[in-house]
Amino acid sequence: MSGRSIFGRVRLILRVLAVIFSFLPSILHRWIWELTDLLPNVVGVGLRYALAKAKTRAIGDNVYWGRNVTAKNWSNLSIGDNCSIHENCFLDALGEIEIGSNVSIAHACSLVSFDHVAQPNIPIKIAQYCPEPYLLLTMFGSQRACVSCEIHR
């Protein structure tokens, strides 16, 4: 059975869970998110989807969240339909990240929508953040390796 058919069967349950999860405080949301890494595949993927749906600006259907994915600034994150964010990825949507439909983000990728402001005599680690206005990932063409990444200012 494919992931799309499983998603279709449990869509309503995941949406109800997302509504429940939307009332959780951030610390509890983060704790449950990390616990889902320990759950079996289908259960963990489903719970991660419902948790993400509760926090993101927008998320489409059939979005796979792999284990050990870290996401920050959820409210600035939008994801289309049929996307995969594989294991060990890091997403920080401080500026804003929009992932279009049918996009797959490979293992151990980092997507950040901010930069550090260079300041004299201040180490870059503690410099101020400068959010990038927009990071857009879209799929084009028929080849899986073709990904367009644009920064909109």
C-alpha cells in the first residue's frame, strides 16, 4: 500500500489530531515531535504530519516528515502537496520558506531563510540575524534532481 493511499484513509484522523495539537504549548509540541522519532514508521510519520499541520502556515496533503527533522519558526513555513522532507534535515523559516508541491528534500539538508549581519568586532555567532524575505523551493521539469531555489527580496 502506497503512502498516498494510506494518507487518504487517515486524512480525517490526522486533521482532528492537528486541531488538538494546535492548542498545545510550544514546549509540549516540541517534546512530542521529538518522541515521534521513536515510533514505528507509519505511526511516527502520521503524528509528525499532524504536529506540523498544527504549527505551519500551510501544509498540503501527503507530506512525509522523516525522523530527526528539526524545524523552527513554523508559522513562516508553507509546504505544498506530495512533499518529502527526509531524515536529519534542518529548516529554519525565520524569514519565510515556501516549499512547492512535489518537492523532495534529501537527507541532512539545511534550509534557512536568514543570514547574520556582519558587525565589526562582534563574532558572527552572536551577531544579529537578518531574515531573508522569502526562500522558495519548487520542482520543475520531469527530472527529480531539478530543483529551483530562489531568494525573493
